[in-house]
Amino acid sequence: MENFVYKILSTKRNKFIVIMIVLITMAGSVMLIPSKLVLARMLPGKSANTFTIYVDTATNASIKETKSVTTCIVNYMTKEKEVTDMEVFLGQGAPLDYAGLVKGSALKALKNQAEIVINLTDKHERDEPSFMTVHRIRPLLNKKCGTLVPNTSIRFTEMPSGPPTLATVVIELYGKNDQVLRRTAEDVAAILKETEGLVDVDIMQDDLYTKYDLVPDKEKIIRSGLSVDQVNKIIFLAFQGMPIAVKNTRDQQDQIPIFLRLDQETRMVKFDTEAALQNKLSSLKLMNVKGMMVPLSEIVKLNAVQSSPSIFRKNLKNMVTITAECDMVSQVYPLLDARDTIIDQLWKKYDISKVDGINTFMFDLNLVDRKTGNKMLLRWDGEMKVSLDTFRDLGGAFISALVLMFLLMVVYYKSFALSGIVLIGSFLSIIGVIAGHWVADKLSLFMTDVNFFLTATSLIGFISLMGISARSSLLLIDFSKSLIADTGMEKKRAIAIATATRAKPIMLTAVAIILGSLLLATDPIFGGLGVALIFGSMAATLVSLFFIPVLMDNARAMMPDDHDHSKDECEEGDDSTWCILTNNIKSFFPKKKEEDCE
């Protein structure tokens, strides 16, 4: 090892080769990210023993129509051998779980809403993880059950590996004109549906539909020998139902109400048309004071009106939310593709500009309708924004750690050059971190057909490696400086000896980290941390043993302060290291050949 390192340091050509190898490796590893060979994501998929299917039919759908969709889903899921049982919650949300806390599950109470909880066999007893099961059955279920009722949305919700969000990709549209917001939201949702990797696209707003108001005709009611109050109560009694009397019982203190309404078949209107409703009213008759039967259609008017959708507001502004999930891909790249497509397709209708401000997201856009001048704000949110914010914060923490390390090294060595060497050695461990994720991704694809992402925990591992790799560089520098200062050894030889001597403890430290991180590498959440520590330690070890000595050899600060080659002769009584070394060398040669000594 000593001879090998000394051979590298002995010629400029060998040192140039080492430097070029490190630079090329660094550039290649960094290019793995923009080339998408290594994908970035907040957290990878997590295999769980359960997942939930959210069903939203049309806003004016009945509970019967919603039930038809859930029944179709249940019948299909019973064919899956890994499904142990299912619970269907019609017109309500399932009991709150980790994901439902922020997905609005507790607020569901409408006829067009339902949730189905799917329970699977234990994840340790099946070969297919839950997220692969969802990936496989999602298109099949949407194709078979998503078309039974118009405007049906079937979404799959898995247990998240990290903090839950409303959706993976969330777009919030803010504006004053509701019609423009609705039209723009439909355009954006259509773009998201065409974006590769995005699924379960949904617009969180009510559907528009035609409804009919039953308005009693007071004049006709009076002429028919009826009362307005009687007509109102009978209509409500027929379709909605109401208590008409009470019953006493010996077993309970309270009276039991007797509830009355028409049966299901009589109340049902077969077709969603005005004529069908008119025929239904014609079949319902009331008896007046003279004993004559009067059809409701003669005394009630039908007024067709547009439905009034719910108004969603945030920060005192009207808004529409579009959500989407990612299918086995990182959320960052579909976001970038969708944003470019949104700009390309909407610029014909809107003037688009980037939002400026301290508290704004870098992908937010201002939209101005060219015809009406209506202004809108397109804001991105969801797990995607959490991921980018996390990577930004971890990047800031990494830079802060580098600056702090550099300042501490400057105080210790009183040299910017040696501090820079330590800093470079710490930073170059990123080669192993990024390249290790590429290797792990290829191995995982070969074994389980699952992508391995560069996650937030990977960056945490990278930051942790800085202290370990800095320690290796410090050992080499201190040992080399001691050899030079105490024995007067040549700098190249001192660096080679120090590298060979400290190689064993440096490698033992790396082996300990690698063995300790093997279990982490198999964890779905901390897998990135384990891979970063394993491959980052390998890269840091190679950099410390072969690249750092090259930088040390070119640093003048490696020589002791009293090592001054400009002195031709040492003054009498000078006990500096250089003078002692010179006098010892001179004592081996006769004075007459002193001029021949180098």
C-alpha cells in the first residue's frame, strides 16, 4: 500500500490520472439524476396489510347507484386470493386511519360517497406487496366498475410511509368567477389524465345537474278544496317520510314514533326526465273536502333549475382542488411534465406568468383570461410539494454542515488549504450515495420489479457520512504532519506511510458501517439511509486512501512552519526540525564532499 501510494505521488502523470478518475466519476454519478437513471422521491412505497378504495359517484346519484358500484368492486375483489375480508361503508367514511386523517374521510356523509376497506394477508406471508396489488388491479377495476354510474371516481388510498397528505399531486385553483374556475379545472384535470404516471385524477367539486322544484299553485289548491299546508305535508310524507303518530310500550319510558312514507317502488322515478316526474305526480292523488280525488300534477308546478354546487374557500378565496396519485413513479417528474403541458396548452386562453414572492412555491402560476380579464392562481401542493420542500431543507442543512465543518477545520489547522481538503473528501462521498441507489434500483428490479428511489432518508445518510469521511481525512493529515515534523521525513513518503498505516482502521470503520446498515437497506422507509451509508462509506474510503493523498501532496501547509527550504545554512544553536535534519545529513559526509551533497 505504501509503495502504491508513493508511486501515485511520485509523478504528475499518476496524480493527474487519479484526479481525472475522481472528476469523471463525480460527474457521472451526478448525471444519473437528470438522466432519470436515479429517481428522487420523498419516500418509497410501503407494503401494508390493508388499503382503502374511495368511491365518489355523481353528485345527484342515489344510494342505490352508489351501492351498485361498491357491489361491483366487492365482487371483483373476492377473486383476489390475498384478500381476507372487506368492509363497505355506504354514505359515510370508514373509521379514521393514518391516511384518512387528512383525506377528509370523517367529513363524508352523502349518498354518492362510499369507502371500502380491503384487508390482505400478512405482508410477510405473500410475495406481492400491497402497492403492487393496487398497481395491478387499479386499471381493471376502473374499466369494469367505473362506468356503471356517470361521473364515478374510484381512487385507491394506501397507507403512506411518511406523513399523509391530501394526495400525491394537488393543484389548487383560486379565482373569483366560479364558471371560469370550473372550466379551467376541467382543462387541468384533462392534462393530468394524459400525463404518464398519474392516476386517480379527481376534481373536488360538485357536478352540475338539473333539479326540479315542486311549487304548489295556491289558486288551484284553493279551488280544488285543498289547503297549501296539506299539499306540502303530503308531498313531504310521500317522498321523504315523517312521523305521524306515537306508540306507547311497557318496556320503554319514551314513546315510539310511527314513521310513514311510500314504499321504495312507488317513490322511485324510473327516468331522469321531467315527463317521468310529471307522470309520477299524476299517479299520486289527494282527497278534498268533497271526497273527490285530485292528482298532484294539477295543483303542483314543476320548475327546472340548475343545481347549486358547494362553494369551497381557502384564505377567503374561492378555490377548486384537483388531485392525482402517482402509479409506481416518483411524483417530481410527472409534475414537471404536467406543468410544461399546462403552460403549452393554456397559453392560448390565458396569459401565464410565474408567481413571485417569499411564501410562494416555485412552480405556482398566475393565469389571466385574455377575453374576460379574470385572474386565477394555480398553486401546487400535496406530497409533491412536501418532497421538494424536504429536499430543499435537507440541502440547506447539508450546506450549513459543510460551512460549519470548514470553519472548524480552519480554526484547528489555521489553513484554508487543509480545511478544503477535508471538505472535498467529505463531499465526494456523494459519488457512492447516488451510484449506490442506481445499483440498488437495478438489483431490486431484478428481484422484485420495484423501483428504488433517492429519498429524504438518503440525504440524511449523506449528511451523516460527512463526519465519518472527514474523520478519515483528518487521520491522514495529522499522521502525515507528525511524521514530517518529528522525523523530518520527505512529504511524499510521509503521506504514503500515513495512508498505508491508517488504511486498516479506515477500512475497518467502513466495514462496520456497511454491516450495521445492511438491515436498514431492506426497510421501505429507511432503505435510502442504509444504501447511502453502505455505498457512501465505500466511496469515502476510496477517496480517503487515494484521492486525499494527492491533494495533501499539493498542499504547502503540510510542511511544518519551521521547514524553510530557502535557508542555505542554519545558524548556530538553531534547534528547528529542518536544521537538525540538515546537520545529521552533513555528519555522514566528509567536509571536502559537502558541496556534492543535495
